[in-house]
Amino acid sequence: MSHRRKLAAGNWKMNGRAGDLDQIRALAERHPSPGCEVLICPPATLVARAAALDGSVAIGGQDCHWNDEGAHTGDISAPMLADAGATHVIVGHSERRGDWGESDDIVRRKAEAAWRAGLVAIVCVGETLSEREAANTLDIINGQLAASIPDQATGRNLIVAYEPVWAIGTGKVPTADQIGEVHDLIRTRLERRFGEGVGRSVRLLYGGSVKPANAAEIFAVSNVDGALVGGASLKADEFSGIIDALEG
């Protein structure tokens, strides 16, 4: 496990204005040389300003188009994010898949665009409550992994985030056994497809109602290398507690 650097990633979603950059400043001051990697993905309007802040917090985008440029009003390309100072980008988040009908194929093309721009792609997978209740979870995750992750994956350009859709923002958290079952499956699938070296080097994040109170228990689960955090990443106080748990 020691060769995979732990990662605490925060996804601000459609939240954040200029004044909220103070939260990133506070986070960097609290963790000037953290024992894990710290990443915040603010809205696109704040990426350049956030990336210009001095400190230990990396900045990422929440989505990108699969084309590098063109007639796509309102969209943002991976090269634009890189130009603004981002180092990572989330693709295939369940809210993008749900709200915008993004298919696995679109997610794969977005990951490829991220890599062309030199960004690390955080590819999200996860099942809905109905899929979980129908005992289809592992089949769903298998399918998403196979079709959403491009063939050129390495431990340097890919992070996989498992986010059960029914746990996002609901306060419901899967049991440690449920999280472990999916993370172990993802690890096995990556090793089988890309070889042990790459498969073992890709970091796997858990996302879905992660808070300081439950973070340590989640991080103790096998093959959990960190978290993709929503609401609790908006305030430095809360997110700092999650970083502390990951460092511990």
C-alpha cells in the first residue's frame, strides 16, 4: 500500500464564489506539508484563481469536453483546465451521468481528452439504489470499468472513484464490507486488464457521505486509497478532519 500516495479529493460541485477561496487558503495553512495528496475541484470559474494560490492544495476541474476545442457553447476543454492551472479532472461523476445522460463511451472519451492535456483523470463509477437492491452492483461496476477507462491507463494518469449513487449526499454509507467488496473487485479487474504493475498502482477513492466522523473507518478498508468528498470539502474545518484521518 505504501507506494500508492493517499489522496483526499474535494468536489465542490456547483458551489463556491471568490470568497470561498479562503477555505482553500485555510486548508493549505493547516496542512503545509500533508502526509497525503490534497486536491480541491472547485467550479470552473474559480480554477485559475485557486491554482494561483500558494500552498499544498492541488486544483482540479469537475468535468471536461471530449474535444480539445470547437463549437461547444458553455463547455470547457481539458486544455483550458490545464491552462488555468488544474492538474486533475473528474469525469463520469454520477451527477453527470444522471443529469446529462453521459454514457460510459463519453466518459472514456473525456478521460482520453484529459490525458492529451496532461491531466490526471478521476473516473467515477457507482451503482444506483435499485441496482444495489437487485444485487447487480458488481455487474454494473464491471461494465462501467470496462467501458469508461481507456486502454492507455497507468498509475500516473488514472484514479478510480467508487461512489454508490444512493450514498451521495444522503447520509447513507455502505458497510465496510460493502465498500471493500467493490474496491477489491476494482483492483482485481484493473490488475487483470492492465497487468499487476499498473493495476496495483492506480489509486482507488471512495466517495459518498464521507465525513470526519466516519473517515477513519472507511480508510481502514482494503484497497481504499483515499476519498472523493462532496459537501464536507466545502469547509476547511470539516475537510481537514478527513485529511487527518487519511494521514493517520
